[in-house]
Amino acid sequence: MASPTNSDDSNPNYERIEDIETSPEPRVPDQPLSQLKSFNNPKWINFDTASGIEMSAVNSGVVSSDSYTVEEAINSFGFGKYQVRLALITGLCWMFDSIEVTILAILSPTLHCSWKLPHWKQAIFTSLVFFGMLVSTPFWSLVESRFGKKVVLTLSSVFLAVYAFLSSFAPTFFWLIFLRMLVGFCIGSVPQSVTLFAEYLPVKHRNKCVILLDCFWTLGACVELLLAMVIMPLFGWRWLLGISILPVLLFACFTRNLPESSKFHVLQGRTDAAVSCLKRVAQANGQNMIPGRLVQDDFFASEKRGAVSDLFLKSLRKTTLLLWFIWLCVAFCYYGIVLLSAELLRPREGVCYGSLYNTDSCRAYCSDLDVTFYVDLLWTTLSEFPGTLFTIVILDFAGRRKTIAIQIFLYSIFVSLLFICFTRRLYLTVILSIARGVLSGIFQALYVYTPDIYPESLRSVILSTCSTMARLGAILTPFVAQLLIYYNMEAGICVYTIIGLITSLTAFLLPNELKSRENHAQLA
């Protein structure tokens, strides 16, 4: 709507916003003030044509100064001790996922020896654990919408500890699959901890803090490998499964100090509880509580919320399909390199490093995992730390889209080197480490890029659906990393190389994040 700069002040359809703000009696127009758009001088609004124009109450000049939102309060408190303490607690929860993935990588070759499991059963075992993670996501989301994130994380951690401990006593392969699938079901709640952590972060610190939280993922994998190095040779895999629940029990003890989502309290009408949470943040950070009355964010108060069908609007359909494909492929490649590393680094005699040979005797070959195996696997895991830092650095000058494309291309190059028959184990370890490091960085770039190219109302929806596609990729990859490579090593390497190259080309088709931001107002 154009500003009526030539309109007469006597026109009854126009009133100055300054007059409304300073009037002793509040002016109630046909539409709520939070839905009217203000313009630069002179500030005019036509109350007869303002219908349908929306604006955030946070940025509007007509919002009462005695009210504030949760996000405004968090921004005013800044980053301090509260966020550090919350990062340590939620970081423990974030470790569960990586601990389970590491257990799967170690347990499969161990069961191949102790229970004489064929490789197809190993692949099914791994896939079913990821399947448990996939199907649990909507369940935990439903529980969270009714009872809150704190309840979800507390319940899931307690049940996770129980099922993980019981799995150490599994008498048969069926019971082991069933109990570890329930463990995967409980791990499906882990993303709730990241969401909770992000809510209590000031906006200007949010992206980097969420990316750095990934360090807890890597830390969890490293801790599990160190435990396995000590426990497996002496006591076996059952003791490893039992002792591995210690981080879960530690987190369960700390959940009483875990805050509930302040936004959830507000949505449930429990404003006093939300204010109490915010006061604790202010006190921990040494700040004064923001004055005024706590209100809902316009986005949460509005009836216009994002739905999955909105992702297929004409202007978003291509981007949605591209992102779903990229998330699936990146997860397929990442979990594939984790499982593949455990298979290729297993101790063998009479074969070159990185080769499995296509013989029945090799598929039946069995040997105990030695210290060298755990040390080399630990090096590949530690590569995720520089991989994450590398991503943070190049994001600033290369942009998010190019960062994703370049890193996937680098992964493809190093995976293709696995065709070479290495005479030294060191070469294989370095190649696997670089491939895993760049892939871990891609995940963080995707977490930053994906929500930023969608309007506010669709950001949680696109992240949820992309995470689902990632779980699907994790379900599929064991059939290559733990099965196909034992029948045709070259075919398995080809699969990961080609998928990496296709994903890299697909990333270049993504829209530029800066141009997408310009369209947010039209899509919201």
C-alpha cells in the first residue's frame, strides 16, 4: 500500500500513529494494531484497507512498551553462565546418539565372531536401530506438544537406560534386536534437547553455539571407543553395553535442573512459570529481569502456522525436494563412512589395507578387535573436531550453499581413493578420517542453511522433515557398508562415490540464501 503523502489530515480514514501512541485512551481500529504495517515519515495508516497486513509485534512501533516476548527477554540477558550450564546438560543428551552409532559399528563385527552372524543379519540389526529412531520422532513430538520438552527428555532417558541395560543380558539375536530398537526409539527424542538449548540462546549467538554443540556428538563417540578399548578385550561386549549407560544415567540425574521451554509455558497459559524460568536465566547471567508483561510471540499466537503441504507451494517445491534428497544422501554417506571404517580397519592377515576380497573365506574370516583397531577408529572420530571448525571458517567467505557442495565433493574424492590397495594402514586411516571430517561439517552447514531459506512459519517443519529423510538414509546405508562390500568391494565404494558426486551437483541447484530471505515476506 502506497503512503498517502498528499492526503488531508482531516480525512477520517487516516490517523497519525503518533496520535494513537500518545492518546490517553487507546484507539481500537477495525483491525488489531499488531496486524497493521507502519511506514516511514509521514506515518499514516488507512484503517479501512489494513486488513490482511501482518507485522511482528516485536518490531512494531505500536506495541505497548510494558510487554515483552520470551525471545526479547533472552536477547536482553545475553550469553552467560546459564547458557554454558545448559550446554553441558543438553550436550550429555546429544552424546546418546553418537554412542549408539559407535556401539553399532563395534558390535556388528564382534557378533559376527561370537554368534557367527552372517553379514545380512548385521545389516538388518543396524538398520532396525535406525528404524526405531525414525518412527519415534512423531511420537515424541506429540508428547512434547502436550507435556513439554523436559518431560520428554526425562522419560526417554530413563527408558533408554533401562532398555540399554537389559540388552546386555539379551539371550538371543532376536532379543538383542528388539531391545536395541527400543533404545533407538528413545534416542529419537534427542533433537528436542537441541531445540531447548537453542531457545535459551540469544539470536546473535544461536548459529555458532548450535554448531559447536556438535562437539558433544564427537565426544560421545570418543568416550565410547575408549571404553571399548578397555572393556572389550577383558570382559566382552555385554559389559560394554551395560557400562555405556553411565552418560544416560548422569543426564537423567541432571534433568531436575533442566528448564522447561518458556515458550511452552506461555502457550499453555502458564505465564507465571515462564516468568520464573526467565528470572533464573537473568539471575545466572547477572542481569536484571526485563520489566513489563510477558506476551506470546506473534508467530505462536497466530493461527497461520506452517504445515507439510506448505513446503510444496510452487515457489518452494523445488527447494524442498532438493533438500530432502541432500539430507538423505548426506546421512547415507556419513553413517556409511562410520560403519565402513569399522569394517575396513578390522585386523586381517594376508590382504592389503582397505581390501576385503570377494571370497567366501574372507566373508567368514573372524578375528578379535585389537588395540590398533580402536586407536585408528578413534583417529577417524577425532577428525570431526577440525571438520566442524573448517566448516565454520569457510561458511563466512564461501557461503552456505557452496560450502555444502564443495565439502561433499571433497568427500567423494577421498572415498574414491579406497579403490587403491594400500600397503600401509596409516594411509587408509588418513583417508577415512578426512572423509568423515568433511561430512560432519556438512551436517552443521545444513542445519544452518535449511531453516534460513524458508519463512519463519515453515522453519520447524522443514527441519523436522529433513531429519526424517536423514534417518531414512541411515536405515539404508548398512546394506552397503556392512553387506555389499563383502560381496563386491568395488561396487560398495562406487555407490558412496557416485552418491557423493550427485549430491554435490544437487547442492549447486539450491537457491541462494540471500535471495531467499527477500522472498520471506511474500511466503509468510
